[in-house]
Amino acid sequence: MKTKDLYKILGVDRGASQEEIRRAYRKLARRYHPDANPGDKEAEERFKEIQHAYEVLSNPEKRREYDEGPRTFFGGGRPGGGFGAGGFSDLSDLFEGFGGLGDIFGRAGRRETGPRRGEDVTVSVSLRFSDALEGVTTRVSVPVEAVCEPCRGTGAAPGTAPRRCPQCEGRGMRSRDQGLFAFSEPCPACGGRGVVIDRPCSACGGGGRVRTNRRVTVRIPPGARDGMKIRVPGRGSAGRDGGPPGDLYVVTRVEEHPVFKRRGDDFVVEVPVSFVEAALGAEIDVPRPEGGRLRLRLPAGTQEGRQFRVRGAGAPKARSRGGERGDLIVRVHVVVPRKLRRREREILEAFAEERGEDVREELFKKVESWT
Ligand SMILES: [Zn+2]
Ligand SMILES: [Zn+2]
């Protein structure tokens, strides 16, 4: 079991000077910094502990409070506590880990955090191209920690309530003299929780929250892009100790279209045109992302790769309220016939004779002028 004594976390003794605390913190923070340990969850946890320990111990006021042990839990509870009468505002901390899952010792030093917000939860949703374009209401399954219904989050079996620990009178800590020093340590009777639960709620094992899959209806706005993050406030995990719930983030995964490629709010489509259309100019049909066609006027002498911008025919701008849309960018691809019939060949030969041009003349002129 990890020790959560703030002094031990920083590896200093209780009498350490502010300077010693600062030095210890800097050394450890460098070692466990997430940047130095990418992807290492344990290092990250460690780093958080170190930060927290330093936050408390580097502040003389907070340090004194910590040394003296936690405030009592009954009476004088912070306003806004979620469990109603009696100021049960610190219960979440106490119940976390109840049932042997987590670290129940030494949480006392963190009680000043009060009610804690639930975790944010991120899920991804796969969308068909047309749904992403037009917008859709969909249901997603979200794995969350929800408030345990039978105990309403208290962790105590229905019909019972947590009661104040008689040993520590709710402080969660006790002092012990050892030689010259007095140590504060978690109350062994309640494991530092300050309360005892005579009969833990069987549904949550005393934790007050249960893991469940919640079905959440999510509105995907028109024009959703692949990788877009949609925030659904308050639909993450339940808070602890009456804290607010976390948020849900829905990340969109949009299926790729074989023809329309997204570029910002624009779509790019490559449209084949015959070499005759390119030379003579033409009115051509172009497909639209949402289906149907639109007419595009191709000027005579259109070159390969030329792009035409059709304003407002792209994707709806997902964050706009005015129904603005991006553009459709039509990229011309000039198609040259692979095979010619006899008559076609004759016509083209006649054309070449009439034209009589050398299309590479300019190229050679350029090269020569450079040598
Ligand atoms: Zn106790
Ligand atoms: Zn329960």
C-alpha cells in the first residue's frame, strides 16, 4: 500500500524547513513529471501526489492545519455539501476506497478539497457521411460512475446512515507521542474516514457510486467533422460528496466519402471533363455532397487541375448559427481518350494539321535562355 503521508510523499521529516521542502519537491517533480514519463500512469499519479503534498506543505497556514489534523466532519460542514443535514460535506473522500479497493489511509490531508466533481468521460461515435453532413440525433453508451441509487451516494445500507467515528470523534486522525515528536496518523478505528458505516450498502460496497453504462442522447450538429469534440455538460461521472458531475465529450468519427474530401468547411471534388469540353467550354453537371447535382459553367480553354469554387455548396459550418456553409471546390481533371476510332483519328489529324503548333516551343526557349 502506498503511503499518503504528505511528508513521506516528499521524503522529508516533519520538522523540515520550507527550503528543504522546496528542494525535495523540485527534485521529485522533475523525476515524475509527465513530460519525462510519457504514458506512465503510475508516474502521473505520483506527480499529482507530489504536487498536492507541496501545495499543502509549502503554505505555512495549510501546513499547520495539516499538522493539527482535519476538522471535524459533523457540524460546521462547508455549505453546498450534498448530503443535506449534518454537514456531511466531506463524505466523498471518506467513502472513496471503502471496501478495500483504494487507499483509505491518509486522505485526511486532502479534506480541504471539499465536494469533488465527477470525472469527464469521452466516448466516440461513428457517423455516416450523410448524417455528419445533415446532423443527427444519436444515442451513445457511456461508461460512467453513477450515484448509487439504494444508498443515494452515502455508502451506507438503505435505512442506515454513516455515524461519526467514536474513536476520533470524526477527526479521522489521532495523535501519538513518540519520543520528542507527536505524530498524526489515520484513526485505526475508521481508517481515517472519520465515520463508520455499520452496514455498507451492498450495491456499491460503500463507495457511493456504481459503474454503469448510461445511454445518452447526443445531438450532432450539421456539418460535423471527423474528430470533432462535442461537449455534453453534466453527463460524465457523478460527483463525489455532492460535487457536480463531470462532462461527457463525444468525439465524432465520420466515414470517409470516396468522392468528396473534406477541407475545413469546404468539400473538394475532382470532376472529369473531356478534352473537347475543356477546349470548347461547356456546361457540366457536378455532384453535390448532399445528393443531387449542380450546374457549372466551364470556360473555353480550361486547363487540367483548374479549380472552381462554388460558394455555399460545401458543408454547413458546424459552429455557426446562421446556417452558413463552406464551399464546394471543383477540381477539373481533363480526360484524354485512350482509344480512337478511324474517323475520330482522321478528325484529330486534320485538327493538328490546321493548328500546326509546337506546344513545347516555349519550353525549349526557356531552357536555351538559361544556358
Ligand atoms: Zn476514527
Ligand atoms: Zn450504495
